[in-house]
Amino acid sequence: MNPNTFPTKGNLILAKNSLALATQGYGLMDKKRNILLRELTSLIDQAKSIQSEINATFTDAYKALQKANIELGIRFVEEIADSIPEEQSIRIKARSIMGTEIPLVEYVPVQREKPPYSFYSTSDSLDEACLAFEKVKELTARLSMVETSAFRLAESIKKTQKRANALKNITIPSYQALVTEISNALEEKDREEFTRLKVIKRSAEK
């Protein structure tokens, strides 16, 4: 038998303290869940907006690319694409929301005085395609950050909800029942002691 369940005043104090701690923990978990839910809702709205913008920008970019392929030739455009340097302008950091670490993607495009190809041998359609795909790159970086953050927040919400449910449905009722059980046992013990003392007093008076 668990010695903490013995009907003593010390165990009653321990049970009440544990109940108060569990209740406080549930309140914190519930608060954390609500904050994470608000953050998740905001991220979902952002993701929808960015995705819509990406779709429109992709459409414009591919139209410009198709036009450049027709005017300059697919092979020539591919050679220009191969000459573009590898992307080095994305930095990934992290920030915390209620203990949940989410990525913080910083996209700082390299400022170039001129594009990595000759104006003489190209056309406006290639310029339009480059600018559009630069925009797509920026939006994709933002979307990846938002979607990854939303996924991690959703996982954290699941864990928080599970812990909150365990406190609400198992831990708190268990300590409530223990407090009631010990209190009833102590009250019964006090009544027995009171009755015994009355009997002893009457016997002494006789």
C-alpha cells in the first residue's frame, strides 16, 4: 500500500499540495495550448496568402520563360541558367514560441549591379523571367518557414493537449478522490476519538 494514502494529516497536506500543483499545471497547459493555437491559425492564413501569391508569380514567370525560349532558343537560355551562381542568400535561424522551436528563414538577395548575362544577346522577356523567379525564390523561402513552423506548432499542440487531458481526466480526479478519502477517514477518526473521550469522562464521573 502506498504510505502516502494513509489517513494522516501530513498525507492530507501532501495530497492537497499535489492537487493544487496539478490544477496549476493544467491551467498552464491550457494557456499554452490556446497561445499555440492562435499562432497556428495566423501561420495557416499566412501560408494560404503566400501560396496564392506564389501560384500567380509562377504563372507569370513561366510565361516570360516560355517567351524567352521562343525568342532566344531553349539551349541558349539553359546556358545562361547554368551560369547563374549558386544561391547563398538564405540564412536559417530559430526562435521559440512557448518552448516550441520554429525556424526563422532570412532571405537577403544579393544586390547585383547587372544580371549575370549580356544585355546585347538577350531580350526583355529573359529579364522578366529572372525577376519573376527571384520573387518566387523569396516567396518559397517564406512559405517553407511558415509551413515548417505550422507543422511544429501542430505537433506541440498535440503533445500539450495530451498532457492537459491526462491532468484533467486522470491526475486531478485521482488527487481529488485521495483528498476526500483522507479527509473522510480523519473526520471519522476524530468522531471516534470524541466518542471515546466522552465515554471515559462519564466513567470517571461515576
